[in-house]
Amino acid sequence: MRKKTLGLALGAGGARGIAHISFLRVLVENGIEPSCISGSSIGAIIASMFALGLTCEEMETKALSLKMRDIIDIDLLFFRKMGFIKGMKRESILKSFLGDKAFSDCRIPFCCTAVDIMTGDKVILKEGPLLPAVLASSTIPSVFEPVEIDGRYLVDGGVLMRLPIEPLKEFKPDVIVAVDVLGDSLTGILPKNILYTLIRTINIMDYEITKSYSHHADLLVTIDQPEIDQFIVKNLDKSLEAGKAAGERALPQIKKLLGMK
């Protein structure tokens, strides 16, 4: 009997997305490797590294060493631009992992999502250089400037597609598992500044959109981690613990879907 193939959709969620790494590690340690993988925002970052062949151990080590100063470089002239963070540090970190690799270099087929800020169209990125595609997919509107690719100005895929389920269907996996690191993030807590107000607004719209299509996956795994601030690089070990726990809980269901004993 032919072995069933698995497609993984790794969702958006800022710092909470670090949980994707330990979720993947649970699968790998149990002999399960996806035949294709998609990502949105932080999910695109993790998925691209995994698709290239980085180990979960390598990604965990790097994640735990990150500090806010490694990522944030505020542009004092932001009022003249489309984002108040330069993004050079973020790009440098991603380049250290992705280098000049292209989608064709991935050992596992990979795609990621973005949104055209001019037209509002969903954009599926699946060919060409990895670095600009992953940067575009993880470009939070107003925080980072849009990334230009082929004349289109692209921002975070999570704006319209927190869980990149639909793009996986082109790879025709037998089973699709979507991993959501945000869940119902509408906490009822008043946002504490302009950034949080902006993101809460996006989350409200995104939550309703996500409910309408999440059932298209064969299994939706939600990683609850309310103690992790999605915009602060802190307590990421707790995010890794949450991802591992969710992976272990979902493992029996994933094995059943794949026809594994």
C-alpha cells in the first residue's frame, strides 16, 4: 500500500510561531516528515528553513538566543515611509539562514503567502529567490515596509490567510494538517499602544476569515500559549514547550490520518 503523504500549513503568529519548531520536532522524532509545507508570516520563516534542511535543533538554538535588539532597528524618519522599522536586522538574520537559495533548492516543496498592498490580492510565492519571498510573507503592515517582487508591493500573508491551507493543495498531499499558533487571540485586554491596536484590529478581521476556511484541513492543531506576547522576543522556551505538548497531543490523530500504526 502506498504511504500517504502529509502537507503541513504553518500559520502566522509572531513570536508565538516559535512553537512551530517544536511541533515539527515531535513529528520528525516519530518518523513523520511532510511531503510539502506552506507558511504564512512566522510560519513562512520556519517552514522555509525546514524545507531547506535545517534541523529543529538548529532552529531552536537560534530562536532561544534571539533578543529584541537583534531584530528591531527603528527608522527615525518612519513618518516619511511605509514602516517604522528599517528591517535590515531582520533581513540579515534571515539571510544568514536562507542565503541566496531559491525555492528550487528546497528538499521539501515549499510555498508561502503574501498580500499585494495595492490591490488586496492574495499572492502565493513558490518560485524564485527565497529571501525576498519570506521577507514579504512576514512583513507586518506599518511595522515593516512592503517588499517589492515583480512590481508588486507585498505584505504579511497573515493579513488574509493566517493558515496557508489552500496553497498546499497544488502539491496534492493526501492529508493536510494546519498548525495555528494564535487561536482565539481576542483576549478582551485593552491594547497598550498603537502597534497593539493595529495588530488587534487585524486579528479581529483575521479571526473571522480563518473560521470560514480552517475546516478545509484534515486536522487543525491549535497551540494555545496566552502567556507568550506575539510581539516580544521573550519566554520563547515556553512557546517551545507549548509546541511540543500540542505535537504530542496531535500525534495519534496524525498517525491515524496517515494510516500509521
